Amino acid sequence: MTQIRIGVNGLIQGDYGDPKNRNLEILLLDGESVFHVWKAEGKPWRANPTPFAHGYKQPPALIQGDYVKGQPHKNFEALLVSNDGGLEHWTRENAKGGGKWVTGGAITYGVVGAPSLAMSHHRDQVAEYHTEEVWVEDKGAAEAAKHNVPKDLGPSGHYETRTVVEYHASDHRNFEALVPTAGGLIHWARHNTPAMNWQMHDVVTSKAGSLGCLYAGDYGDNLEALVYEPDGEHPWGTLTHFWMDTKWHRGAKLDSRALGPGALIQSDYLKNEKHKNLEALVVELDDKDQPMLRPWVRTDKGDKVGPWVAAAAPILPGLVPAPEVSLIQGDLGGNKDHGNFEALIRLQTGELVHIWRNANGFAWNVAEEPYPTGP
């Protein structure tokens, strides 16, 4: 059996399927091959039997972006890490029939861990050029007469064609990524202007071996991240909340015995609050040094930032998780105000398991193993 791996952004709910219960989508790594797996509500998980990419060593990161404008299904966007450490941006062209995955090649090299990917709220300014004729005074009255110049512009002058530039916000929000390297965790961004170029922005932490999970929350254009920094002497590390406005800031420490970055989202709780809860699922060690899966939550009141609080007990204690977990809040479930939480966890035994939390009882349940899948 090959090793199946899932990234912190390996699970999304896209825009396919029933508008009230849209499909769940997964990108996973099976050995060195990348597979797309999906599930329609009420049906089993399905996978394309053929991987769309081979020769990769880290679990991929997946989002659905806002391309192509005017199309019913937006493109899937993914970051993959090749066996030679190259970070590659792949796109599934959902606007084109067949949904073919394509890539433009490596963005950078030297990647040593699983990337995280998000679409921010920020839109770059785009320059738009056009020409217009302007009246320029000169000594040529004949030129003015030829163009029927109004008398109040004066009797003498001529028209010149000039290039005018106007700026407006891009139609597309930027893609943001956290990329693990030997020099630490690096923030990259693709500016979704016509150039669509990826640029390295900043070092989030210079601690080697650091991993992150990135999310665009509801504090303006800010980015939120959970960052795992290894201890160095032990198989665990510190999990810290970072946030970015114009630069990255180190925030509150959640855990000093984490095994990975966890999975971070912003849910739709609490109802009627200005800022919604930040929610996380974290694989950490218990007091017997055994891995467990624990939810964390930060509740803000108005603009007052609250503390990160861990659940009193781990969830699904019968499962022994590996450090890899992915989390979303979807639109499934029977609660009219809040959709279910959906998560993927990889077990120490190698299986990938789909779990979910219903908003009515807040209990976590094991759904099924999404991969390998049936016919």
C-alpha cells in the first residue's frame, strides 16, 4: 500500500453539484501521484482512476479561485511540490469542457514541505490605457478652424492624440501561499493582474522545518495563519497564530506540543457578531505522548480579539491521527443557520478518513474512507 497524504488545504467545497449541497473536492498524494477525488451529496466518493500528475513529494494545496469571469464553474487552483523541490501552480480549467489540469511549470525551487494556498480579499490596481484628443493652444488659427474649435477655447491651437492611463481594481483577487523552505516559511503571492506573476513577499518565520495553514478572514485584507515551528530536539513543536496586514505579526501561542500546523478556517459562528470565529483542528500530543485531535476556537467580541481556547477533550479518541488534517465549513446539514464542519484526517495506520460535525449537536462523527474509492 502506498502512502496517502493530505494537505492542510486538501479539501474544499466547490461550485459543482446541487446548489444547496455542493460537491466536496479533494486533492491527495498517493505515493508520488496526485489524484482528484470528489463526492456529491448522497453518493459515494469517486476518483479519476488516472492521476493528473506524477513525480511529486508533498501533499497538494487546493482552492477554487474566481477565474474565469462570467463562467458558471470557476477554475480549481493547486500548488504541488515536485520531487526536485519545485513549487508548481496547476489549474483545472473548469470553464473549458473536460476540466483539464495544466501547469506553467515551477514558480521557485527549494521547497521542503507542504504548501498552503488561499485566495485573499485583496485586488491589485490595474492600469488601463486609452487615447484621447486634447486641444493644445498654438499659433495656428487655421488648424483651429479646421476642427471647428469653440470661440472660448481661443482662435489658435491644435488637437493632439495622447495616451491616458486610468487605474481600477482587478476583477480577480490575489492568490496567497505559505511555502516551507530550508530558510523558513515564506509568503508568496500571485498578483492577479494581466501579468499573473508570482512574487516572494516576506519571511513569516525563519525557523527551519516550519509549516503553515493560511486563511483569508473578515478583518479587511488581512491574512490569518497557524504556523508550526519544530522544537528541534523532540518530535513536536509550537503552534502559533500569525496575522498579516502590511506585514506579518506573531500572535498568540496555541500549543507547545503540536505535531503539525493544524487546519484553520473562519466559520460563520457566532451569529450577529461583527467578526466570526477562527476555528482549528490540531493534531497534538496528550499527557501520555499519544497523538490526539483537538479543536481550538477564537471568539472575538466586536473588534476586541479573544483568546484561543482548546476543547476540554479530544474528539474521536478511538482514532490515532497522523499530523495531516484538512478542515472546511460547508453547506451540508440540517441547521438553517450553520453548515456542517467537514474534515479529512490521515491515521497513523495510513487510512484517510472523512469526519464531520453537525451544527445541531456539535458531535464529531466518522463518515467514511474517501480513498481508495469504489467504481
